[in-house]
Amino acid sequence: MAQFTEAQLLELESIYGLKRKNILPVKDGVIKKGEMVWWRSEEGPQHVVAEDAEGVWDNIKAYPRVYSLAKPIVSTKVVYAD
């Protein structure tokens, strides 16, 4: 899939009268702004809202592979601190 810069997308919108939807790709599909998505955080999976608050939307844009529609399957791992 071709990657466009924000400037290119704005130009395409103005030339062809297109309207962009607020959607982003994630590991297993696409999400719309305001939907729930699973974040593969270091502390374990977290169900978060895909929105501008707390920078979640920008983080999804930058790291789509760490977000998914389906809840990630995790295994228990023992980590010793001493």
C-alpha cells in the first residue's frame, strides 16, 4: 500500500473533493477514532480508546503493530528482580 504524506493527502482531498475518515491500520485490521483497541503494553494488554486524549491516536499512527482489534494472547512469565 502506498504511503502518502499529510501534505499529499490534503492535496488529493482538495483536487478530488475527497473526505478522509478517521481510520488507522492496526495489527489485525483498521480502527475508527473513538473505538476500543487493544494495546500491547509492557505491563500486559490494555483496552484503550483510540482517541487524541493522552496521545493514543498519534501512538497508533506511529506504532500500528502494537495495537490490535482482538485481545492479545499472553503467557505467564516469571521475572526475578534479585
